[in-house]
Amino acid sequence: MAAPRTGPRAGIVADLPLAVAGGVVTAMPDYIHHRLIRWGVDAAVLAAATAAFTDTAISEPDKEPDGVGTAPVELRDDTPRRDNPAFWPVLVGGSALLCLSIYADARITRALVGWLRSRGVTRPHTVLGVCTVPILLGVRALENTTEPRDGTMKR
């Protein structure tokens, strides 16, 4: 069976909304000080960026995943089962890694903000947000260069 084809991407135009949203969300603590309001605004910004991202991605809805339009889609029942011996260790380990990454992000951000404030920066989250956009675009560009030119997904 051939590898499923993915639609061509619109390049930086498709990646820009998510990168800008990442920068805006990073800069938000400098402008909205109430945490619950900031979380609501962050959710709205990310929802809008996701909608913009899905609108800019080029898709071909009339074609099947194989790119030809004739082969039926195979449905497999490969959902994880709770009776699988690896289910609970993977779930606990994944949850622990998620919590650890959130904690590390908060500590690193706090340290960078403190360092920038000690250097006289009045809006350090804004500086971090401005730095976030090119980093996210660079990561996405590196991801796009690893995709094969024929549009097939790697397995």
C-alpha cells in the first residue's frame, strides 16, 4: 500500500498565524495582569490562529488519502486498550513528562523575565514574545525541509 499523500502546504503563510499567536500569548502577561482574563484571551487568540491555520492549508477534499481518489480508506482498530500491559505506564509517564515540561517552561520563563528586568527591560514578556515568532517559524521551516518532495508522509 502506498503512503498517504498530504496536501501541499502554503509555506510561511500557513505557519505565520500560529507563530504570531505564540508570540502574542507569550507577551500577554505584560498587558493583562489578571490570570483568568489572560487565560480567556489566550484561548481566543489560539482558537483564531488555529482557524487561520486551517484556512491557509491547501487541501483537496475530493481525493482519498492515497492521492488517487479510487482506493477506499482502511479503518483499523488500533486504539489503546486498558488491558494492554503498557497502557498505564505509558499514560503515567506521558502525564509526568507533560507536567515536567510545563513546570520547566514556567521556571525558565521566570528566570528569563527576571534576567531581562535586571537589565532594565520594562516589558520582558514582550521581548520574549518577539523572540518566539522567529524561533517558531524556524522550527516549522526545519520540519518542512524534512518532508519528502513527493508529498508522501514518512512512516
